[in-house]
Amino acid sequence: MQLKTLPYLQNSNNSEISQTGEKLYQLISELYPICRSITGNGFRKTLNIIQKHIPLETHEIPTGTQVFDWTVPKEWNINDAYIKNSQGEKIVDFANSNLHAINYSIPVDKKVSLAELKEHLFTIPEYPGWIPYRTSYYQEMWGFCLSHNQYLQLQDEEYEVYIDSSLEPGYLSYGEYFIPGKTTDEVLISCHACHPSLCNDNLSGISIAVFLAKHLSQFTPHYSYRFIFIPGTIGSITWLAINEKNVSAIKHGLVLTCLGDSGNFTYKKSRRGDAEIDNIVSYVLSNSNQQDKVIDFFPYGYDERQYCSPGFNLPVGCLMRSPHNSFPEYHTSADDLNFVQPQYLGESFTKCISIVSILENNQAYYNKNPKCEPQLGKRGLYEADTDSQNRRLNRMAILWVLNLSDGDYTLLDIAKKSGIAFDEIKQAADVLLRYDLLTSSTENELENF
Ligand code: ZN
């Protein structure tokens, strides 16, 4: 069986990156104004927009459904929220920023003193121009977030607080898109889609996942790919509870988030630490920029926490640029459409394609002539300077592939051991397959089947 080679974009040029980056950015811009939460119409609207790009299947899980130690919460929706001063002027208005209302705020409509109001206000004094992003999913309360500058202007007077929200039995929604591959072994790509107007933490992961899915859907990949767009934490817990019987098919996985800022890449390994996905992403990052970082798993962060809980221990890592909490804009109104840029999104997308390309092509082979070196000259291999696509052949790569193809070393292992780029190793393996000097274990298995 010859794997279909996905385009290997490690060396893609700047115009390709920026063209893709622009598309990624456009999707982010379209999703940005929506007030999302872990449940509700904002999340559904987000899934509907994603459906314009990929045929996402949507799921609705009723409030009260038991999912392991958790319960699917009530559904939250919001129409409007404001604070009016005694002159009737709106001094804080949800229409200007959906971060102004605490996500999951219960409804309120009353007059309050300044002292009482202050108990329900949240600001970031260190960044007085920014609005914080706050949630209260599991403790019913009402509140507003505002810039510290706005806060400092408050006078000792009576205020009208109004939040037109609802918190009622409903559903938790999520979206799933499955691309069948040649094998039933799966690659899980997961991103949270529950944050309101926040670009890097949330929308960057969504847009890259959408375009990665779009790209992969043009091929019949080796692996099957499952893309899920879920609310953070409760979404992955719900998804794992519903799909518990099928998760053993997941052989590799990535959580995508914070991929649109200017920071270097950070890869957080799966809990296993030595999964193939960990090795591949580490390899891709080590080959691009010395500043990129690979860090060990820790039980905080995004949905990898659930995938890597001990009862699942799935080989799922998390790809980011700047990690959450490491940039001051994190969970504030400054994580906006200026904070993410097409160029960085494009680079992140390219990185994902490189990772997937290696994953798709990373096989172990058998040298069909393992007793001493095969006579390459006799087969015309010394004369073959180029492969069928006219790319220059690396003869050392041929010798490395022949020597290490004993069924144990994958092409990535060979690339790492030899110091030769993965695509040259892959190219050498393709030539050796064509000259009948190499065979894949998968091929033998399929023939016997
Ligand atoms: Zn977040």
C-alpha cells in the first residue's frame, strides 16, 4: 500500500503562509463579535458558521446529563446588559463588549448603591484600559467586568443594573467532523469554542482546526481524523463520557489553542510523554526555531487535562504559540483582532500541516535485502540522481533507510538518527519501495489479510 503523500509544507514560502493566514483571520473576524459560552445560542451560532466551511455534525446534550463526576449545566443565554448612572446614561454597555457581563451571570434588574455595585465589579488595575473576562459557571451570581479607568470614574450615586439573561434547562452543544481514512485508527483534533470575544485563546484554535479539516478532506488520509469543537472542560468531559467506548481508536491527538499571537511555539506533551505525536511535534519544532519550546505535561491548561486523565491517558498533546496565562492579554479585551495576525496564524497552520504530513508518512519498513548492502549500482540507483518528481536524491538518506529499516525504526527515527530532513528520508524510502528494496509492514499485513 502506497500512502498518499500530503503536501509537505515545511518550506512553504511567505506568500502561501500569508494567503492562508488571511483566510484564518477572516474566519476569526466573523466569529469575534459572538457572545459564546459553554452552552447557549452563541455556541450554536459559532457551529453554524463553521458549517459553512466543513460539514460539522452538531450534538445537543440535555442539562442534567451525568458525565462522569460532572453534570451538564443549565443553558445560558444573554440579550443585553448595562449599568446606568443616576442620569440614565449607560456607563457600561454589553453592546460595546460582550466581556462586560460576567459569563453565566444570572438576570438582574434593580437599583443599587455604589457600595453594593462594587461587590459585583471586576477590573484589572495593572492594565487600566482592558476589560477582564470572567465566568461563573457553577456558582450563580451576577456581575460586570469593566476597565479600571471606567471603574475609577464611578461616583457615589445610585445605579441601575440590568442583565437580560436566562439560565434554564436546555442543552450543551458541540460539533464534530469525522474524515474517514484508510485505517480506523484516529487522530483527534480538539479545540474549545466557548469563549466570547477573545481571539488568541479560543478563535485561533477554531480557525486553524477548520482549515486543517478542510485541507485534509481533499485527501483520503492514512488515519481517520476526528475534529471536535467543544466547550472547554465540561465539553471534553461530556464528549469522553458519550464516546468512552470508542476512544481506544484515538492513536494521536492535538488540542489547538493560542495559535495567532507573535510568540514562539510551545508544545505541551501528552501525559505519556513519549507518544508518537510528542516525538513528531518535538521534531517539527526543533527543526524550525531554537526558541520554540517543548514542555512536559502538567494537569492544568486546556482539554488535554481530560484526555490525559489517568483513566484515558490518551496520546493527546497541546500546540500553542504563547501558552495561556503567559501573556498579559490572556482573558482580557486586549486578546482582540489586533493581538492575532494573519502571518502568525499562517505559520501555525503550516506547522500543523507539517505535523500531520509526518504523522501520515511515518512508517517503519523492512529492508528486503538485509544481508549486506544491496548492490545499488546494478539496479541503476547510483545513477538515479533525482526521483520521479525530479527532486534531488540524498544518497546518504538511501543508505540510512536501508540500514535502519528492520521494522523497528520509523522514518522519523531514521531522520533523527541521521540528521537528514524527514522529507529527504521519506523520498529515499519511496525510491527504495519503487526499486523493490523496501517493504512496509502494513503491506505484508494487508496481503495476508
Ligand atoms: Zn481561556
